Amino acid sequence: MKSPATKTKYLSTVPACPSSIASPSAPCSNSHSETDLDEVLQTDQVFSNVSKGALAPKADLQKAFGANTQTADIVREILQKGELQVGEKERSAKLDQLHAEVISIVASKCVDPGSKRVYTASMVEKALAELATTQDGGWHGVKDNKSAKAQALEAIKTLVAAQIIPIARARMRLRITGNKKCKDKVMEHVESVEEEEFLAAGEWECTGFVEPGKYKALVDIVGAETKGRGRVEILDTAVSPTGNIYA
């Protein structure tokens, strides 16, 4: 028995241009700013199955949306309430872009502890490709359902564990001078402490290791809590977790 035509059935049947949406599964009303349907859609037709190229029967659309409803109005309702489907080429292009972002993030956060040099993006990409072919390697390539940052962190974790190439996550070595008031907030961002002491007039000083991405947050915290009197000094820009300095 054929299932009845309903609006819900067609709420994921519009093939859209990726430049007009934030993600393949996001409701269009929250994902694009285009008002011209030609700028949003690859075609103004409604499909019963986009991947198979099957068009929705006109009779079914009339039953679902009303006999006098124009195709453009049906499309707009699907865009406002439904989910968009991105074509295979567009999805592949988006995945390639995400892949490049992941590689770039990994390369910026890792160093070679042996040669004391940072890795190039191509070297990171080659290592991850090798890891993906290793049984139980822990890395299975970039997916389109997670952010680049989240996947880069996963990639770093698996690379460090597998040691297909000698690799360690880079850290910054900082000297932070503030007061007791800012200490707790600062320590939330410090990974490990090398030296800490309380100075005269209630000042507090700490030398420790942090991820490069935490530097700006620390500067903002110290500046706000000390009313501009504190400071965050960069002692070394690339340091291993054991304290070795990379040139």
C-alpha cells in the first residue's frame, strides 16, 4: 500500500547550493540569507528522492501542500521548514576544504621533538593517510559531521599515540605576573607549572606551559583582573611537554 503524501515526506527534497547554507542538515531559514531561489537552489524542482533523481509526482505535491499551491511556494516552505540536501560534488568540495583545515590546525599545533622543527602540512597529511590505513590506528579520515577543530584534536591525539612520525604537541612557555584575584582564572588555562611564587604588594607570578591558543585568553584575563598592571610574557614559543625548547 502506497504511503499517503504528506509535507513531512518532502522536507528534505530540495537540492541546494552549498554557498547558501551553513551545513547540509541545518534548516535553511537559519542557514542562508538569499532571497532569490535561483541563488539557493540547484534546481527549482521538488524531488521524492534527490540522490536517485526521482521527481515528486505533481498529484502528491497537491495533496501534501494544497491543490492551488504554486511550486515556488512549495519550495519556499521546504526551505523554511525542511532540511537541505547537498549534491555529491558540493559535498566532496566541502569535505576537501574541511580536510585542509584539519591538516592546517594539526601542523600549527605540533612539532618534531627530534629535529626541533615544526611539521609541514604535507608531512602531517602523509602521516594521517598512513595512519588511516593501519588497523586500529584510531584515525579514519575527516568526516563532515564534526568541526575542523574537534577532528584536528582527535588527529593530534592519535598521531602522538601512534608515533608514525616523531611528534609532540607544541606548548608556549609563559611568565605571568598578576595578583591573587586573577590566579584561579589563569590556572584554568595553564597546563603545567614550572615555577610559582607570591611577590611583594600582593603580586603573584607563575612560569608555566600553555597551548598557543590559550595565550590571548590569558592576556585578556590578566589585563582585566589587574586593570592593566599585570603582564604575560612569552619566554619560548615552541616547547615540548617535558620543557625542551624547539628552535
